[in-house]
Amino acid sequence: MLTAGESQSPGAPVGAGRVLGLIRDGEAVTRADIARRTGLARSTVAQRVEALMAHRFVYEAGGTASTGGRPPTVLAFNKAAGVVLVAALGATHARLAVTDLAGEPLAEHGYDTDIARLPEQILFWVNERFEELLSEVDRSHEDVRGIGVGIPAPVAFSRGEAVAPPMMPGWDGFSIPGWFAQHYDVPVLVDNDVNIMALGEHHAYWRDCEHLLYVKVGTGIGCGIISGNRIHRGAQGAAGDIGHVRLAGHQDVVCRCGNTGCLEAVAGGRALAAKLSKAGLDARNTRDVVALVRAGHPEAAQTVRDAGRCIGEVLAECINFFNPGCVIIGGDLSEVHQQLLAGMREMSFGRSLPMATRDLRLGHSQLGERAGVVGAAIMVLEHVLDPAVIDRAVQSELPASNARAHTVV
């Protein structure tokens, strides 16, 4: 199995994995096309395709128009050859899904939860939901090709462990892949929740933007960084943790991390709910804040706009430093993006250099609460369908059934 982030070199021999990539992308869909595109001998192409068919990654979809003789057979990627399980865990709610190998959801549900519980309790609950999802789509453990999990904490990506998470007592250094290894013999990838949201949003709507910041504003505040069309995690997986940038003039506000004046403690959903509750409004969490704004409470709307200004103050420094092409706002508070973006735009554009904002696009998430599960699925599929991983899979012992007798599920 590849370690997280490992990829086959473009100069490596053309194995079955790269052939599968050509078929998946529609760049070469007949054996002759593959031979022309790769320079492989037709006999070698036939071997690669047979191996992929034996493992059900590819099937023959029919023939194409021919100018004479036997029409060439079209090859297609079998997205039904397995499934991926994904969980996007937040502070107070979660979203879980089972997808096919193209990342399309087969079943997906949202739940209320409390991430402050012990990891064994949360993961046991997640696994129960996975079992329900598999049953719902009539799939089994044997169909699962990989698992992706997003958590609201810094993550050591190569190990799949949370690192000193302020909202998750008992999770520090806990191996999430190790826990799932008791139930599944598949790759398990774990990342910070805002990273997978950024990946999902970028894949779905912003592939033309090479450098993107995805700012999640919910119970906490975080930032996912897309650089060169790839997630940037930093040396220890802590890149983008803007929620703990200190704001001037808020030294009396104590954050859950133990410091004072953190952006999250001033402008996060929990802080806004506490402020509105103190003012006599019924606000216990971020969703209550959103409901108050939608109901037309002027104090709630002004509170969210003020929060946008605070976020914009920090974001201006990020824009000057990183020079993104797009800044996308997600998380629960993005549901009232008019108020939030008004404050953010006022501060971030006003305090950023003109060159950095000249072509900058600022908008809100199109995927909404689905961003996490979409990104988690993409994260896993990029790994399990990596050419080097596919090569190792097809070089292993072939299934007992005849390669040409496979069925497309």
C-alpha cells in the first residue's frame, strides 16, 4: 500500500494503473487507442486490460463506429467495482456516506453528535452508521475499498492521528486507522475537516482555481489551503489553523486552547451564540445563530457581520501572504453568507494589497454541508486508484473466476 501522499512517477513504466487512468479520464477507451497513447505493444496492452478486467476495474462497454472490418471494443471504468466509506465529523454534527468508485454518493445521511466524547465511543458509533449505509445499498465489507474520515482537529496525516485537539479530549495520538483495522482490511485516510471540505469544494466547482482558501466558519474557524491544485498541510499538518490567530483588542477573551484573543473565541459560532444568549436571545449553538439571522433579528445579523469583520481582518493577512485566486466561505455560518461576507469583504479587501485582490474571487460554498463527505471520498479515491496502488493490486493473485466472466455490479 502507498503511504499517504505517495504517487507513481510520471516516468515510471506504463503499468495497469496508468492504463486505468487513461480509461477513467476518457483519454483512451479502446485497446488501439491505449497502444497509440502509451507506445506499448498491443500484446502488452492486452495483458494490462485483461488484468484490470480480472479485478473488475474495467469492462467492455460495446463497440464503436468503424470504417471497415470489426468495430473496436470500447473499454469503460467500472465505478461499481467497489465502494468507499466516508465520515465528515464536526463539533456538533456529522455527515456520513457510502460512494461508488467515481465518488458518486449511493447513500448519505447527516446526524447530530458530540465530538467531545472519547474516540472509541465516536468511532464505534461511526462504524455502526457505516454498517447501516452498506446494508442500505446492499453492499458488504468485501466491497469496501477505502475509508476516509475528517475530524475538527490538527491531524498528522501520514499516521491518521489527531494532534493536541482542543475540542477532542482523549484523541491526542489516537490511531483512527488502527481502530478501523479491527473491522476492515483497507486503507484508512484521516484529515482535518476543513482540508477535506476545501478538497471537495475545489473538485466540484473550482478546478480552474489553482490557489484557493476555504474558510470554515462554524463552532470553530479553520482554513483549508489548496496550493497548486493540491491540499497544503504543512510540516506537521497544522497549516491553515487561523482560528487561533490573535486579534488585537480582545485580550480578555479566553479561548479553549488556553490562549487569549483567538479569532475562534471572538468570531466562532460558539462565541456568537454565547453573546446573543447573554443579550436575551435563544441561541445555544451556531445553528441557532443562523436561525435568528434568518428570522430577521437585527442584533443577530449585526453580530454575524461583526464576526465577518474579525475574520476579514485575519484573512487580509492570509491574502497578502498567500495570494489566492479564490476565497470560499463554508461551515454553518456560511448559510447566512450575505451578512458574513459583507463584513469579511469590508476588512479583507480594505486591508489587502491591490495586486493581491485585483482578480480575487470571494464567494460561499456551493456544496454546503456536503463539502466534507465529497472531499473525503476524493481523498480516498485519489489514493486507492493511484497507478502504483492499482499496479500492486493487479499483480497480486488473480480472482478464481474467469477474467471475461466478470459482471458489472
